[in-house]
Amino acid sequence: MGKLSILMPYRPDNGPRDQAFSWVKAFYKKMLPEPEICISDCTTPLFSRAQAVNNAAKQATGDIFIIADADIILNPDIINKSVQLLNEHAWIIPYSRVKHISKKSTNELLNTGPSWPPRIDFEVSKTADAGARNFVGGLNIIPRKNFEAVGGFDERFLGYGAEDDAFGHSVNTLCGPYLRLDTDIFHLWHPRVRTKSNPHYQANCALLKRYVDAGKSKKRMLSIVNERVKD
């Protein structure tokens, strides 16, 4: 097992997101004390998760990246299992289901100390996704060499939406397909940001389509990666 770096893209909101982030950060420090935690924002007025992840990667010294959104927790044993599986797979998506913790249970959780299993029973909201097998974002485990082989995340994606899908297509094509584990991750409540309200939503979708269309050709995918690395 190589040195691990946890990359956490994050922008403060002086509100519920900050409270959840503080708890999640403490959770990782307690449950996974050995990896370094690299937290970064972006310089764009509208939050760019892609740029924030890349900025965190520039801080990192590890040769295995855990790319973790700041509002997600899971059984820490799954992280350790995923790292071992990198011996056989290009990257790991360590979940098949996203369980959205209700506002009430999130507030209760934030009043407890970080632990696994948590000290409360979660109330899962009705919007819980019981089969998130089309999701590729939120939590990824990937060797640094594969992250760098695709140039990290494409910073031309602005605001929320599509940057994780594009990253997934680029890694699948240039490095090899992911392995998805049949496990759960838990998403802490916070006010929602609606992707379609992003003024760059249509441009993001058009850029993603280029990645999708190039998905069966290493040459075409590498061309997209090279064009943005040169920008």
C-alpha cells in the first residue's frame, strides 16, 4: 500500500456546509489517521469542483488519491479494501448506493463525536438513491499515476455538473475501467445546489458529450486531454 492522500474540494458557506464539512474532516482524521488530507477551493467566482480537486492534488504527496466530497462518509474499512483492489483495477468507485441522511439526523449526527458505526441511527430521506450505479462522482480511489495520465479534472467545467462524468470517461478509456463495490455511502444534508440552475449547464453538457463520443478511442480521448492541458 502506498502513501494515501485524501483530496477534498471545498468552498466555505458560513452555514450548514461548513458544519457538515468540519464533522466529516474530523471523521476522516479519526477513522483514517495515516492519510494526509488536502483541502482546496478554486479561484473562479462560481465554484469549480474540477479546479478545486486539481488544486488539492497539487498539495498532495501521496501516490494514491482518495477524492472525497466534503459531505460524504462511509465505513472506513471500504477505503482500505479499495486501496488493495488497485493492484488489479485502474480505479475504484466504492459504492453502489447513496443514502441521503435527513436534515434531522444530520443535525443529530453533528452533535456526536465522529465514529464508525455512527452513534445514532440514520433517518434516510425519501430521495435516497438505492441504486446509484450510474453515478461516478462523490468518492473515488485512484492511483496518482492514473489521475495524472488524464490530466486530472477538466477545469473547463464550471459550476456543478458533468466534471465527474468526464473524468470517469477519460480514466476508463486511457487507464482502464473502474471496479464498483456493492456498498453504501452516506450523504449529509445541506441546502441543495440545482445543477440545471448553473448558467454554464449547457456548455458543460456539450463538453461532456465530447468525452462520451471519444470513449471508444484512446487517440480521440488523448486529444481532448492534451488540448486542455495545453490551455
